[in-house]
Amino acid sequence: MKFALAALGVIAIAVAIVYPNVRPKPQNAGYCSDCHEMGDSNSAWLGSAHRNVACSDCHGGILQTGNVERLDEHARGRISEQIRFHQWSDVQATVERCRNCHQEEFATWRAGPHAMTYAQVFTDRDHNRERILMEDCFRCHGMHFQGPLRDMVTPIDTKGPWRLVDARWADRAAIPCLACHQMHRPGQPEGPRVRRSESAGSLQPLAAPSLALFDRRAQGHIALASLPLPEMRQGERRVKMSPDQRQALCYQCHAPSAAMQTGDGDDRTPVGIHEGISCLACHQGHGEQTRVSCANCHPKMSNCGLDVEKMDTTFRSRASRHNIHSFQCLDCHTHGVPKKRNAGRG
């Protein structure tokens, strides 16, 4: 076994020396597609928005751990029916390479709550004391972990203390880029981004071709267009929903219970004065930051003469009684909404 791996290592080094600058092109995908089991992946890449990006730019060179393992599997005839990322060597390494091209998106993701680690998710004392951990936690918080819950954390109870079974998972991202993006999703490469000035308003980006949900059970991505937007209700009333399809990704985790009632479970469907607007109207797609979002739609001063960003809502403080997702004018103006102070000014 050791001799075989050593031999493969020598072959890999030789290939790397002979072909140091091989960059796959649409007409010739290079040595990556020479193995027949890579045919489907190669065809998908040729039609994707990343078609002009070399395989090695995302997957690493032939000496990458996962690639050497696949070379060993190919040599031994142990060819998988479906080529999948290895949870250790592939996912983490690929996510780190995303920043090479997507520096701004990577930085906002890293600074936001979606960059939480496995340690933060599965050893959180406050959460674990109130709710026992379950396998379904991986549906949103660990889509690429391929083992059972007992292989991640112990003990599985509400007493603790909790620790990760394998400490190497502690600082790994539980919700990596690949949770919401599929590199080989069909689409056109994006051109230069168009930005409007602040006075002209912000430009809403279109859904990126790569947007797709990684489903842990199927071990594959589900395209954004195939993800349904729910029909939400507030009591018996049907809530107006934004047609922004990107929200379908948000609802996969920030979801209500089976009753489909707003505010139930982890639902954040806006009602009240914000009913009908998209999640992405206020939340940045990668970092979820909202600290400057009010000014995007509201003037600096409200009709009441107050700074909208200093009103008593959860936008200003999470401790507020007025949830920004369900806030109504009458929540503060219990005796009726006052008239505009500047109504008579021209």
C-alpha cells in the first residue's frame, strides 16, 4: 500500500513537472478530463459560468490531497458512480480558493454569521441546554459533514459539557460557500459590475448563475429555479410575498414550521410596513449586514422628524419590542399616525 502511494506520488510529481502550466480551455480540458469518470464534471464545467477558470484554480493541482486520492482510486479501478467532494480535503481547500476571485464576497461572508464554525454550532452551551442536538441540524449547519451526529459531538444530551469528537472540525466553516453556490451550475460568466451613484439609488444584482442549495441527503445541489417560495399566512390571511427568487435559498433554513405562519419557527417573512419586500432588500447576501439598509429606502428623517435608524426597532437593538420584520406604524403611534410636520412647505 505504501509502495503504491509512493509510486503514485512520483507519477504525480512527474506530471506536474511536465505539465506545469496546463490550463484547461473549452476546446481542450487537459489531463483532468482524460479519466472517463470525469466526463460529466468536465461537461458541466464547459457550460458553467466558471468555464474560463482553470480546474486547478478551484480544485488545486495534481498534488492536492483529494486529487492524489482520486488518482489512487482510478489506478485501483475503484471508480465511484458519482464524483463527490471529500469533506476534508476538497470543501475547505476550495472555499479558501474562492477568495482569489471573489475577494469582496469572501470578506463579507467571513465577517458575517454564515461563517460560523462547527465548534460555534455544536458546542454552544445556551442552545444545547434548551434544545437537544439532532441529525437535522446538519441540514443547515454542516451540509458537507458526511457522518452521523455522534461522529461530530458528544454527549448528545442537554447536560454537557459538549466537545467535538474530532477537534480538527472546530474552526471549519459549517456553512461554506458551497452550501449556496454550485461551481459547475450552467450560466454565463459575469461581466464588469455596474454600480450606480448613491443619488441614483442602488442597483439590485440579478441572481448569480451559481446559486443553488447543497442538499446533504442527495449529496448534490438543487438549482435556485427549482426551490419553491412558500405560501405564508398571518392567521388566515395570505401574506404578500416578494417575487425575488433568491429568497428561496433563505427559506431553506430560515423556515417556519408546518403551519406556515409568519414568525413561527425560524421564519423571518416581513409583514406590517415591510410586507412584500425581499430579504435581500435589507440583508446583504453574503454577510447579512443590515446596518445601513434603512437609508436605502427611507429618507434620513422620517415623517415624524425622527432619524429612521434611531427608532425603537430591532434594527437598532435586538432587545427592542418592535421586530423590524413585523413592525407597524401603530406599534409606536397607538393613538394614530401623526400628520407630516412639513406638509405645508413647498
